[in-house]
Amino acid sequence: MEHDSTADAGQDTAPLRIAPAERAERPARPAQRRTAVRVGVPLAVAAAVAAGIGLVPALASDEAPDLPPVSAQDLVAKALAADTDTFSGTVRISADLGLPAVLTDAASGSGALGSLARSAGAGVGGADPQLKAVELLGGSHTLTVAAAGPERQRLTLSGEKSGYELVHDGDQVWAYDRDSRQALHVTGVGVGGAAGAGAGEHDAGRAGIGAFTPQDVAARLLAHSAATTSVTVSGTERIAGHDAYRLSVRPKQAGSTIDEIRVSIDAEKGVPLAVQVRTTDGATAFDIRFGTLSYAEPAAGTFAFTAPKGAKVVEAPASALPHDPLASALPALPSLPAEPAPGQDAAGRGAAGGVIGEGWTTVLHGTAGAEAAKGLAKFTGRPVDGGTLVSTRVVNALITTDGRVYLGAVTPETLQQAAKHS
């Protein structure tokens, strides 16, 4: 349902105020799946460390903070035990995934396809969190973020001529795009109702900003098979005013486009502060890190939002929100579990195809989305043995001549071998 907002237009330009970074003591709590922000490294990495893979103590350099040596096993255990849902600060995202311009234009609203994308989406257009997530996968961006528990979060993306707000307050979520003046208002978030508390908890997870923070990205990118991963502690550094250890995760397998994932972990609290993905060609494909960070609870007014006067508001139920905007925007990122549930693809959705390989060289294959893939291939693909290759710095896709699609954070040669033997 659509309507025009009659609220005060002053909301349109009001900045989000963030408290200065400071340290705060908090008792450690066991790791658990939270509905808003999940902090920690997946169990797969913990298993790798526990098995004795690359247990190297961290040694401080002259430029780095002088921290006590720590083993990879202890550092990962500390990260797993860390769980915070109260913080505020800024997050800097820099991405050079080598995505085709046709995709980034569609996400950002540039060019002919961008205009078409903004006019689509059941009237939501630029307010769609999934479209915004794709936009973050190209170029450099700074987000202002705040969270006060699992039911209150806010994310602000500001540009020279535009801006975006994602606000979760209790059972409501607002997503607002200043450029198009379109707003998405979702109600019933986090309310168990007739479906029970479990359903409510799932809906609350849809509202979180975790997908746009180093904590959640660390968990997503490190979900690889323990048997195929080498984990070490490579040094120390200082991130957003906090001393941190640097964890290095590398594939043991050949055939991945990823050379290393670096995760900076708060030495005191165990919170992931930065994630950097480096590719085999020596480039930094993705970097997300806190620029400033305070663990103090933000003011209650931080999470208040009223749609500006004249905004086009679309009302929607909680099911309208993607559970994970970043992952659903580009499920082919090197973040897929090595063993999807039966009947699902590696992003947790039903799939007509399957999975080839494991760990860092996992390849998804099937016929779902083949027509869309063929259309993309016409713009950006190049002919190869067996079909058409759509290639980026991180993710490659092979569309075979008989309509099958192979996708993964692997080299083109690995895709072609997978196609030949499936």
C-alpha cells in the first residue's frame, strides 16, 4: 500500500549523531545466534584452529601496538565468545570486485539500466535494501551505524547528492532513499504472534544492520571447510582507536580466486573490527572496517524516524525484507557454506542444481536463473570452451551451451572442469 508522508520535511536532511569512540567494560557472554548483529568467527574456522592448522602466535611490529602473544586457537575462541549488539560509529567499505558496469549501474541508478531498476521493485525502487547492498559492492562508501540491542539499529549512507536510511525500532523498519524520495515501511518485525516466538525472532533478524558491519562480514567470508583452510595470527594493528590482532585465513586448495582473508579482532573484546579480502592477482577486492567505534549505548533518539513530507511510502509486512540484503544481492560472493542443507543452495534457498567441490573451490550449478544469466552474458560474457564466461575479480560464472550455470569464487579453469565432470 502506498501513501504520501505528511511529516516535517526537516527529517530529510537531519544527520545521525554518533557518540565519540570510547572503551566500556562488559562481561563476556557465550556466543549465540543473535537477531541483530552476530559477532564472531564461524565454527568451521574454530574447528580448523582446534585441529592445529597454522597455530602461529602474533608478534607486534615496531608500528603496531605491543600486545601479548596469542595463538590462533585462543584468538578465534575469544572471537567466538564475543557477542555485542550495542555500539555506534562509522563503517568504511571499499570494493573492487570487478563487477560488470551493467550490474553496478543498475544498482546505483546510473545509465539506462539504472533508471529502469529504480522504476521497478513494486514502487520501492531505491529504498530496497537489496538494491542498496549491490551498490555497496562497487567503489568506496562510508556508513554511519548504531545499535542498541536486537530491536534497535540504524544505518545511514550519505553521498554528495543523495542518501539512504535503514532504521529498525521495535516492530517497525523504515528504509528511505533521499534521491528518489521513496520509503519502505515494514511492520510486524520481531513479533511472534500466532506463528510463535521463533517466527518473531526470524523476522527480527531481517531488520538488522549486521549485513553491513565487519562483524557479520567476518562470519560470512570465513565460512569455509576446516580441512581446506590455514589459519594464523599475522600481527597486530590499531583499528578505530582499538588495539587489534590480525587473523590471516588462507585456502590450502588451488583454484580459488581468493588468496587471503584478513580479519582484525579487538584485543580486549574479541569483536571483528575489519575484514579485507585479497585476491590471487594481488588486489584488495573488498575492505570493510570501522572508522570510529564506541561500545557505549547510543541515545534513544538515534532510532527515531519519520518519513519526510512528500515521500512516497510503501507499506509492507515483515516478509518483504530480505533476510540478508548483502548476501541475497550477490550470493556468489566467497561466503557460501561448504555443505548446504539438503534441497538448498549454498545461500540457504531451494535450488534445482547442486554443489560441486568443497571449501574455497565450491561451485554452485543448476538451471535456475539460466535465462537471466544468458542475458547478462550477452552484455559482459566472452566465449570459452563449453559456453560463455562472465568473469569478475572474485566471482566467475560459466553458462554452458545447453543452458546450465556454474558459479563460484574460483578460476575459470575450475569452473570448466566442474562443468565437464558434472
